[in-house]
Amino acid sequence: MSNTPVYKVIFYNRSQVYEIFAKAIYQSEMYGFIEVEEFVFGERSQLVVDPSEEKLKSEFNDVKRSYIPMQAIIRIDEVEKTGTSKISEVKSNDKIATLQFPNQNPKTDL
């Protein structure tokens, strides 16, 4: 195992699940966010190219640091080696717990 840990971060983004790899993650000073830095993607020398990984590479190409809301995080794992970053669609029949935000303008029946 190398001296620098690698983390697999899985999170929701719109109606998709992102799985990315990064060398640095930590709780942000902005309340409720996780900071992700030093993204790791597979080498371009591979014979087979995964379109979802290519989309992630282009999306995070010029990103120095990404702030992900804590409620969007599914899981964070420290792994020995990187895998393939990918995007998965959330299907309508998937059972996913969602966080209900409090109503900003409560209506009273008084």
C-alpha cells in the first residue's frame, strides 16, 4: 500500500450517483459540506474507454476543490488502489431515502 491514501467517494448529484477517487477529503469549514481535492482518474492508455469516466474527467478537469453537501454523500471508503470512476443513473424503482427539508413558509390553519 502506498503512503498516500486514496478515497472512493460515492454521492448523489441530481438524479445520478457519482463514484470518484481522490487523495484528499475532509470536512469543510462551510457547515454541512465535505471538501474533495486531488481527483484521481484512470490512465488514458487503457484500450477500453468508459464514457462515464470520460464525462467525469471533463466535468472535474479544471476543478481544484469540490464541495459536496453531507446529505448527498452515500459512502466514503479508503482504498488501496483506484478503480474506475463512474456515473450511475438512479432508477425510478430504486428505494432511496431522501431528506425532507423543513417547510420555509409554514401555513397555519388558525
